Amino acid sequence: MTLKLRLLLTILGLPMLLLGAMAATSLPLHQSHHEALLQERLDEALGLLAPSLEAAAAAGDEARLEALAARLLDIEEVRALALVTPEGERRLELGRLRGAPPSADDAAPLVQRHGEYWLMQLPLDGAASDRLVLDVDASGLLLDHYRQLGAAGLLMVIAGVILALVAGATHRRLQQPLEAADAALGRLVHDEVPDPLPPSPPELAGLGERVNALAARLAEARVEMQQQVEQATAELQESMETIEIQNMKLDIAHRRAVEANRVKSEFLANMSHEIRTPLNGIIGFCRLLGRSPLEPRQREWLDHVNRACNNLLMLVNDVLDFSKLEAGQLELERLPVDMVALVDEVLALQAPLAHPKGLELLGLVYDDVPSALTGDPLRIRQVLTNLVNNAVKFTDRGEVVVRVMVEDSAPGRITLRIGVTDTGIGLSAEHRRRLFQAFQQGAASHSREFGGTGLGLSISRRLVEQMGGEIDVDSEPGQGTTFSFTLPLEGDAHQERPPELHLAGETVLIEEPHPATRRALRHLFSRWGARPIEDGDALPAGDAPTLWVASPPPDLSSDETAAWQRRLERLACPVLLLVNASPLELPSLPLPHGGEILAKPLARASLAEAVGRRLQAPHAPPAAPSPPADSACLLVVDDNESNRRLLGELAADGGLEVSLAASGEAALALARERRFDLVLMDIRMPGMDGIETTRALRHLGGTWPATPVVAVTAHALEEERRRLLANGLDDVLAKPVEPRALAEVLGRHLGMAPAHLTETPGLPAPGARWDAAFEEEGELPSVDLALGTRLAGGHEAMARELLERLAASLPDSEAAIRQGYETRDDEALLDAIHALNGACRYCGAPRLGLVAETLETRLRSRGREAVTPLLDELYAAMADLRRWAGAQPSRTTKAIANSASSEIDR
């Protein structure tokens, strides 16, 4: 609502409402007053003539009655009159009444108003109740009322005009200063300085003064703010310059930190190889020393040296893993994972530490855990090994139990919960809080008492988190500890693990003092279809068990041994004795009714095989059936002829059909012609190396994508092993290939293990271990026929032939090494040294083999300059071997080679 409208409503509306109210009140009063005056005048006239009229009416003098009534007509307002009898007849009528006379009822009013006229009646008491009726004209009163109403309206109009003029003048008087103040405020809103307002009317003088004061204050504030902004800008500029300097310093510090981290990682990598190089030498010398005749005390010292070397190598691996995790360079693999085999393997590795303490190691993989899972088995094994090793280390008595169960499942994904529970010393709340920090242990004294660096749990936590899980610990001092972690893996929860055996209700007597192991055995035999019982006395008379599973103590006295022997003779059934001891400490109890003695912890597969052998129970069909032993075909790929021949000789003795290939291209040609069940693949070969050849074989289609390919390499460090497995190979064999290691590979991938590979070959007499003429004091021998015979699977003729072939190839090897070194071609130098190292792996040439291995390790880790000091020693070892070959009596080497090669299908 505008100010003008408000002024009009205030100045004009209110007075007009008051005037209207006054007019509405006074005009009806005025009209009522005039009507009262008229009626009073008529009443007065009637009162004067009423006696005369009554007398004339009573006398019946009509003439006098008419004359007296005519005098009433002289009144201006009386238009007509009539004398009406009680019967309603008009006795006298002067003029014409404009309405019917009123009734003679006493209740009838004396005056009846009909708008512009009135009818008044006056009873004449002396004339027999005749009534005088007057017709009164009241239009004059109405006209007078209209005149008064018009005058009032005119007065209101005049007043309204005057008030409108006053309101307009007032609006004009106030509008201009208000508009000026509004314009000034508008300029102030837009940060403009307005002109000072002119003097205003008294009503708005205060407003103008305050607007002017506000404008002045805002101008001052603007000046102050501008000064403050300039000052703040200057300070901000200084701060920005300071921040820029700090950023430059931080960037320099970050670059230095990154460079320091890179240098640290490079240093750790170099140091790891530097440490591994002498470690390889120490381990190599220890192995060679272990093949020589030693006294028991010397062999014990050698075992201590081996354990120290293994611990040091484990420490180096932990430091490297920690460095990789810190740098975020650790990559996970996607390979098949069998949790049962993995847990059994981890427990078997920790068994030597647990047996001296009498600890019970038990792995419980629940039945709902699928057998087909995909993840990184190496890292899972590393975490589990660390947790189990800690549990065994900090537990003096009791048990260590590994539990694997399904915690959650989704389509294509399964989350396992793996727990490691021990009955050891436990941990306090303070120790639990800092347990997963690097270089921290439960207590300061633990590193001295139990050993270790405190890196294992930190690495385990980071590995579990990188695999998408979480790790936690629950422990109380003196109450044992439970480490548990979740492990998301790829797999199908609906694929249940099939039972390893199918037993037809055979009765199995279980005597196991350890409760958890007893429950596990009972469940396992029930799942296999047997009828397990735990109390032999509960058997019905004449009902003997089909199999007896018992756990005698590892250290039996003579009386206890005799008691067990009597029980073994009394129970006429095969027996499986489960002993919590190492294989070398198993009791020598004869088993009259057949059976086996197994070392704890029990692997489920080993137990199933032993039960199957005792009960001739059929095994559950495996996921991928292995080919029968008599039809298995093996392909050996190696660029070194001696290596090919020896691997072929070892495998052919076991009944395998062996084909040899000298290169990746030759292997592809053979693979296109026929199917093979297993491939032994050398890695470093000229042309197509082993990895490229494996990829090409996989692309041939048919059965090749699922055919096992085993890498055979002389440089099988852990990192190299991971790289080979990540590139599609299924297993790794380290040169020189031990017969037992080859048997394990054949058993894993072909389901067969030739007996001759698991037997220890006969060795020559100690005096014939090497030629004394070629042994220099304080050095390894140049020739060790005993070692060569063992590597050749017990064939001394083959060992001699391989040595002669190696000696014959040395001039070419020396020339290639010299050329690669002189031309600074590191790749050619590495190829030549690697070929020599691989050739020495299968020959009884320990001195040359150790020098070649050390050269290859140094060349890989530190470059060409690191091999310079050892080249002269390498050439001297070559010369010694050539001298040995030249001093041998003339033999028909070619005939030996032909006879050996005739046994191998090339």
C-alpha cells in the first residue's frame, strides 16, 4: 500500500466515516422530531374542536358538524376527513380518503402512517362512539428529510474535497524527502556515495539526518575496509609467498623422500642379492659337505649351519616383502587354491618345531569349504605359515589348531574365516594393540627368548588387507591366543568337496588321546562311509574291527613297547599308528597284521591313501583324471643335450614314454604331432625361451591349455618362482633335479611316482668319491663321481659320459663367455654362463658348478663388473675338468652314448 493511499485513507477516510456516522444518526432524529411536531399540532387542533364536534354529532346537527369539520381542512397537512359510525358507515366525508378507515377496535393505533400520508382517528365520546378520521399529507416531512439528506451529502462532499486537498498537500510535502531518502539508500546499497539530503520537513528531519549520517559512516567504513583489504592483501601475499616457499621445500622433501625410498628399495634388493649370493655359496658348500663322510657331531654342526642359513634367508625375504608392501609394488596372483592341501602343507613344515615340545598340530577344513577356489596360494601360505610358526614358537605344551570355515558366500565369491588357535603364553591388551606394528613383538624379551624381527605379523596384516580381508587377535595372558582373518576368494559355494574315500561301512576303531584329533578322525571316517567306534570293549563278541587307528606315545619304554606289541598281535586287523614325532623318530613296532606308522600332523590325502591301501577302498574320482602310468607321455625341452638326456633317462626308467626337444620351436613341432601328459620346460633357451614356448603351447588348443608344464631352471629363487607361476607354468623344478623332487612332480601331475626315483641309489665307496689327483687342498673337487652317479639316478656310466660331454663342451663355453665379456654384451654373457651353470647341475663337477652358479647370481644382481674377480677361477675350474677328461683311459664314449640314447624315444 502506497504512502499516498495511506494518507488518503487516514486524512480523508476517517473524517468521512465520522461525518457519515453523524449524518446517519442525526437525520432520523430530525425526521422523528418533525413528525412529532406535526402530530402535536394536529392533536392540539383536534383537541380544540373535539367538544364542538361531539356536541354537533350528538345533536345531529349535520350542518354545524360539517362546518366544524371544514375548519380542520384549513390545516395545511389535512387533505380529507370523515366521520365514521361504529358500523363503518361514513356519516360525513370532506375530501377523499386515500385508504380504508381504521377499524373501530380499541387496540387500533390512533395514527397509521402509510408513507406519504397518515390516517388519524379521534373517537367522539358524546356521539355514540363515532370516530373522526383525518387524511394527513406527510409528504412535506419526506421532502424536508430529503433536503436535510442532500445538505448532509453536500457537506460531506465539501469536506471530502477539502480533506483530499489537505491529503495531497501532505503527500507532496512528505513524498519528495522520502523519495530523496530512498534514492540515497539505493545508492548506498549499490556502494555509491549519495549527495547529502536537503533539509526536510520537521516530520522527516530526523530521517534525513540519519540517512546523511549513515552515508557518512558508510563512506568512512568503505575507506577503512579498503585500507584493511589492502593490508590483508599484503599479508596474504606474504603468506602465499611463504606457502609457496614451503610448498617448494615440501616438494623437494617429497622428491628426496621418494628418491630415498627408491634408494632404500634398491639397496634392499641389492643387499638381498648380496646376502643371497654368499648364502648360496654357504648352502652349496654345506650340501657338498653333507655328501661327504662326517662324524655325528660334525653332521650336527652342519645341521645348525643349514638352519641358520634358512633363518637368514627367511629374514631377507621378510625384509623384501615388507619393502614391497610399503612401496605398493606387491602384486597378487590368481591361481587355484586347495585349502586342505595348503593347511596340511603348512602344518607339515612346522612339525619339526612342534615335535620336540610334544605339541599337537591339527588342521580342520570344514566340509562346506569348496575344493575349487581361486586366489594367491603363495601369499595365503605365507600368512598362515607365519601365524602357525608364531603359535608353535610361543606354545610350550598343548595344541595348535587351524580352522577354515565359510563365513559368507555370494555368487562367484566366497569369504573364508581362517583361525589359528594355540594354548601358549597369551597376550595382554597393551601387547595386542601394538602387535601388528612393524618390528614389534608381544614383549621386549621375546626377540631374545624366541627370536624373530617382529616383521611377520605386520607383513601378514598388510597381505590380508591387500587380499581384501581383515585380521584380528583374541588373547588373554596365560590363556592362549587365537589369530583369525577373513579371506575373500573366487569360487562356487554350491560345489561341495567330494569325500576322498568311499568305505562300505567298515568298522574303524579309533584310539586317540587328543580330543580334537579324535573328533576330527571320527567325523572324517564317518564322511568316508565307515563306522567309527572309540571303545574297543564296546564291540560285540566275535566282531573285530576292520581297521585300528591308534596313537602311541613317541617315546615308549620297554614295558610300554611290549604292551603295545601284545595289543597289535591280539587285534587281528591292519593298524595305522599315528605318532606325534618326526619320521626319523618313529617307534620300531612290528605290525603283525599289516599297517603303517604315520607321523603327525596328518595330511588328509596321506591318511586317505594309507586307509585306501589297507582296506583297498576306491578313491573318489578326482576333478581331472590323471592318465594311467603305462600310457603317460612326457616331453623334455632343454637346449643342453646332457640335461635332456639325463631327465629323459630318469623318467624313462619309470615306464614313461619320453620325447626330447632341443628348443622351443622343436617342442612346438612335436606338440602339433601328438599329445603329451606333462612337459618339463627349460626356461632360458636361445630363440624361444621357456615362457614363450609355454604360451605358444597353450594356444595350440585341444588338451594343451590344461596340460601341466613344469619349469626346470637353475635359478629358482622365490621371486623367479612367482614370476614363472604367474606366466602360466604349473610348477617349478630346481636344477639339479633330484630324483625325489622329480618323483613328487610326477605324482602331483600324473598320479604316479616311479619307485626307482624314491629309492636312494647306491654310492661308490668313500675312497672313490672323486679322483684325488684332481683335488686341491682346501678346495672343492673338480670331479665327484659319487655326486654325478647320484644325479644320474645311480648310473655311473651315465655320470661319466655326462662329465666327458661337459668337458668336451667347455672350449665353446669359454669362448662364448670371453666374447660376451670383452664385447660388453651382458645378455650374451648371461646366456653363456647360464648354459654352463645348467650343464653343471647334472654332472659331478662341484667346483665348476659352484663357480658358475655364483657368477650367474652376481651377474643377475650386480652386473658385469661383479663377475670379473671370478672369471680366472672359472677358467681354472674348466681347465681342471678338461685335464681330468684328458687323463681318462680311452673308452668307447660313443658306444655308451648310443646305448643310453637307444633307451630314450627322441
